[in-house]
Amino acid sequence: MIFEQADINRDGRWISMERTAQNAFSMGKLEVMIDAEGRVFLSGKEQGIYAVRLRADSAAGADCLILGDAWERAYGDLKWERPDGKKQMPWYFMAHRTTDKCNYGFGVKTLPNAMCFWQCDESKITLTLDVRNGSRGLELYGCCLLLCELVTGEWDTDAFSAMCLFCEAMCGQLRPVNAHIYGGNDWYCNYGDNSFEKILLHTKRIAECAKGCPVRPYMVVDDGWELAYHPGEGEFSGYNGGPWKYCNGKFQDMRKLAEAISAEGVIPGIWMRPLETVEYVPSECVLKKNGVTAILDPSHPKALEMIKEDIRTLASWGYKLIKHDFSTFDLWGKWGFEVTDELQLEGMEFYDSRKTTAQIIKELYLAIREAAGDNVLIMGCNTFSHLSAGIFEVQRTGDDTSGRDWSRTKKMGVNTLAFRLPQHKRFYLADADCVGITNEIPWEKNRQWLDVLAKSGTPLFVSIAEDAYSEEVKKGVSDAFRKSCQAAEASRPLDWLETDSPARWESVFGRDCYQW
């Protein structure tokens, strides 16, 4: 890929760089160079470097449709659309030419050292590589930093197959998982109002529905189990946050709960929030305060060790799947869909000023993965997709579905299943979130969502409310579990070029048309 122009952002001001050779640019002591393998390097001794911006001629024309990705989870907003030069497309995008059905991919390999996003109009492609350290400009200290490795390609096939090939090219590694991931998660039936007894009842129902399946199901204990300070009451209760070594009065002993889940033939899993805590933390380990809780600074070795110790504790209790959540929000102070301009991280000053935000986040993810050990699966939720690939086995690819509002499940669940399905088994196992089975959502709607998930080959989790477990639901979930374990090949959305909520799907079980 040949870039015609490069700009550097120093202290918040964009400055044009001089082109010194093909794909080489300089400004004073700063140099940007793209080698023959597509690796983008930044070198120099300058301070206050915010970002690098590269521009090239666009292959997109008036007859192209564009599909980009999301920073972390998708928020029901992924779709094929006409080029819009103002829109950020994190990590990668694909252009599908409607006249000849050819597809062009532009992206970066997973695990870059910069936060990367693309913009595309009918004449230009722009790649921005944000290298800030929190809210501060990066200090290069005379080093040569590899920002990313470009991945481009052209595929003369259908758009879905092309996107699958493109995702495969962007990820150089995938953590293997030996068995299919499916089972229960109590969030969408309990919404934090859970207990030892409620989890065990849910576990028994998951075991009953999974009877005869070739692999054991999981039961994930979601938010509500942990002991934390409840503002205004002066005591510890079930409020978001740590310390993770303890549980609230409704659970008493989390190790015993894991043992009870295992005794039902189900694999224990658990939710946690790694960066927020109410424990005493040395001031140098605190990134910012969040009311009575502290957000840990993952760039500080002591804070990172605290996080690793929490992960080790959960693993020692017997939980074989750890779902960690909220880390992007705790760092950014905003959700991924709220980032529409530059990656502003106001007032965020990491302890380690020598690394980019992307490098610090990767080190956090790698620390979590290492601390869990080889026998525990890690599920990232609200984590950066491109920085998670190859590190976590499972990734929540969309925002929350619902056990209360069907329109939310349709918006978040169906959309992320369709448009991030090409990442499945290429970046990680792509989890489009749960089926919230309650009396507040018509079973006919949930039955279809359950069916499309079961046939997709992706992880399948259900939340079953106590008063919604009828014989019809039991049969529907049992059938879905069996299909889920059989779906070795991923399904595909057939109408994803025309709608953001595909209704026509093809899988190893045949073709289906859903009435969302």
C-alpha cells in the first residue's frame, strides 16, 4: 500500500511531514517509515507525540459499500453503507464493489502498539495511529517503535467469505479451545439479585437441558456475588467492584459454590471487574477515583500484580471460565460508541509514561491470561477487540442483550452475531451474548434468537428465569444445546448487505428465515 501523505500530531496540533522516499516521511528528528512487509515504524527523540496520520488514494468509488469494525463491543450499529469520510472505523474495514462483487480489505494485524482507525471516502483512505500515553503525548526516548503491521487484500468472492479470509489474515494466532462453549449465565434473569440458591437452581436446569450432549455445559455466575462498599450505608454489600477475595452474605463461600456447580456435571464460571476495587491501594497504583472505589493503573507493576492475584484467587476457587468486564469503560470513562472523534482520555496519566495506551492495555490482557493458567478460559467483555485477539479464548462481541426488552436483543444480539461472525475462530470464539428467557419477552421471539445462535457455531449462553422454565422452554433449550454442540461450521447471514438485522441465514442445518 502506497501512502502519499503523512502528518504528525504533536501536543494536539497536526503538522505535515516531508516525503523523503516511497512510504518514508520525516519532520525534524521524527521519522515515519513503512517497510516492504507493511510494518509502520515511528522513530525519533521527540516528546508529546499524539498520533500519526497516513493518507492514500481510495479504491472505493460511488458503487462501493463499506463495512468497518468497532473499538470494543458493537452496539447494534454495524452495517454495510456508503463511504463516509468522517466516520471512524477501528482496526479495519472492507469495501465491497457492487458492480463486479469484488472486495478490498484494509486493516492492521491484531495486537498493534497503537490505537488504529481508518476513514474512507470516494477519493482518499486515511489511517490514524494514536500513540498517546493516556491523555499525554508519547515520549519516544530515541527508540524506533513498531506501530502496526498493515494487512490489505483483494478477494473476488462473496462479501462474507471475503471478510472471513480478511479476518484470518489479520490474526496471526488463535488460542485453541478443545470443546464447544455453551451453558448458562444468570445475569438476564437475576440482574445482580442472585444468591447461592438461585445459582444452584439455574445450574440444575442447565444440567437437565444439556443431558445427552457430548460436552459439559458451563454456568457463569455473573455480577452480584462480590462483596463491595455500598455508598451511603457504610457497609459492604453486593455493589459493583472488589475486593474479589470476598463474597457477599448471599453466597458465603464461593469455593463451595464452584464445588456444588461441578457436582451437577456443570463447569463453573464467574464474572469479575478487574480494574475497580474498594481495597486500600497505594496512591501510585490508582489511575483515578470513582466515588468510593479506585480504578487501578494497569501500567504500575504493583497494581498489575493485584489484578493477577484476583485472577489467581478465582481460579483457585475452581472457576474454569473467568469473564472480566468494564476495563475499557474504567480506562476511557466512556463506551466504545461514544468515541466519535479523537481518542480523548482526559486527565488520564499512566504511571509508566514510556508506553502507548495500546501497549499498556495489551500488558493488562496478557497478565490476566497468564494469571489464569492453562486450565481456565478467559472471556473478555468490554475489551478492545484487536488487542484481545489471540490472548482470550472467548470475546463478547456486542453490547448486552436483554431479558426485558426484545428490541434490545434484536438490535445488539442479531447485529453483532451477523457482522462480527467472520471473527469467530479467527480472532477468538465470538460470543454474541445470551438468550434472556423470561416472561417479559415472548417465547416466540426468544425461540428464534436461541435457534440462530445454536446453529451459528458460536458460544451459546442462556439465562432462565425461575418462573419461565416451562416444558416448552426446557425442550427448546435442550434442542438448542444439542444443535450448538453439533454446529462445527459457522453459519452465515445471507442478507447482511441489505439490512443491519439479517433475517435469512444458512447453516449446516439448512436455511432459515426469522421474523425478528
